[in-house]
Amino acid sequence: MAAAQPTSLHASSSFRGIWLPLITPFKREGAHTPVDHTALRRLVAHYRHSEIAGFVICGTTGEAAALEDDEQIAVLETVLAESNGLPVIAGLAGNRLGHTLARMDALNALPLAGVLTPAPYYIRPSQAGLVDWFHALADRSAAPLVLYDIPYRTGSTLTLETLLTLAAHANIRGIKDCGGNAHTTQALIADGRLSVLAGEDHQLLSTLTMGGHGAIIASSHCRPAHFAALYRAVRAQQLDVARVLFHALTPVVKLLFAEANPGPVKAWLAREGLLEDVLRAPMTSASPALAQQLVDAVAAIDTTFGAKAAQGTSVADAA
């Protein structure tokens, strides 16, 4: 199949702000755990007015590795139908190029803002092989690519030289930065060709203050308006406000990753009445003790910033 041609909308896309990597809700039906599309619609409605920049669907937090290809398309279709125009990025991971390109063809039929894609996992190709891989995907994609640099999951590190080479491709427009290298992060921001999005929640403030463009962070499931306010505060050079918000959110961030993601996120959302606390094997639910700690930690944030701030109306004033 010929390479896809990005639309003018895609060509002008810029990835900024706080993007929510939405979980995928399941329901238990005997031994089966089908996707709960009713809960999925409820979640999208809950978050679409929460000041997030958009949704990232079928990523790590969305348990994409546990979803069949057709399930992923169905999840994306549900989110797109309910998102009320809020942009949607689709996750796309694989290690067989032909199959991954075929999945890209299916994504090309959807009105996506972007495609988030990591290095091919497990096989650990050379840097030249990684460049070829991402070029093939970028050539095929109708939406701009957001690179997903997460070596502790894929087994491959994208070097700065490789990332700068990839930045020259017209259809590679951003990076979710989980590489853990502050020098690389700074160099990409200084280069200016990619939107640099923090992917490690605890590095949100440092990435933004270096000039990063936003974040894709699982912790924004909990009081996303606070994360959006932090982003706006940095953009406005209100660093005192940003620091207060970041330090207030840090206990929740730590708890959300105290056990395997997305177990803690789902446990908290279940206690909010938004879904069933169901994950697909080998992922497991968070411990009851951790779930209660999360409830208490979010309640402490609400106490600090007030009920209006919890809805995103006066966070900066409260900070």
C-alpha cells in the first residue's frame, strides 16, 4: 500500500498540554472480561470537560497488550464517538512490521490526532533498524507519529542521534519521553522540532520548566484539572504556583505507581463509581490498603484546594 498523505489538519498539529492515557474498563462475566463500553462512554464523558488536551487510547495504561486488534478498534471508535471533538491519539505497538503496518492501515480509517508508537519490543534492533522501523510507520500513517521512548518496556533505547534523525521526518511530530535521560530531554526541547511530552509522572515539573510542551501521564486520571493548572502555571511563568501544585500532587503520583499500573488507577476509579475494578491477566487489582490510601490522598488534595478547585475552577488561586 502506498504511503498515506497527512491531511492539512495533521500537518499543522501540535501536541501540547496534559493528555490523558485513558484506562480500558472491563467487566466480569463468568470467566470472561469483555470491554465495558458503557463504562468507557461514562469515563470519556467524565473527562472530556476536565481541561485535558486530549485522550491517548490503547496505550500502556489502557492495557493494550491485553486487547485483540478488533477490540482496540472498537475502543477507539467508542472514544471518538463520545469525545465531543477532543483530539484522540491511538497507541500502536508491535514487533512484526507487516502486522504493525496492517494495523496502521486500520487506524488510518479513523479521525485520529496522532499515533503513539514505541520501538519494537523484545527484539532489540540496531539504531539503524529503529530508524527504518519508525520511518516505515510514519510513511504509512495518515496521522502524525508521536514516538514513545520507553526503554525499560521495549528493551531498546533511542539515542539522541536517532531521535534527531527521526525528527527530520515530516510526519514525526512528538515524543512521549520516558527515556530517563535529562540531557536527551533538554536537547530535544532545544532542537524544537518535536513536541516533547513528559511520560514519567514524577518528571512532569522538570520537563515543563525546561520548556517541554506537555505530558501524557496516568496520574492525570486523579483530579486532571490540577495537572492542567500546573501546565498553565509553568506556561505563564508562575513557577511558585506550579511548585505548590506539583508537591501537593506528588503523594498521589507515588501511590499510583506503588503497585503495577494501571491497578491503582482502576482501584481509585472504581471507588469513584466509574467502573468495575477488573484487569486482564497477568495484571492484578491494587491491594485494598493501597486503594484506601489513594482515596485518602485525593481527599487531602481536595481539602487543600477546595471543592471548586477539584472541579478546575480556581486551582491557581488556591495554590
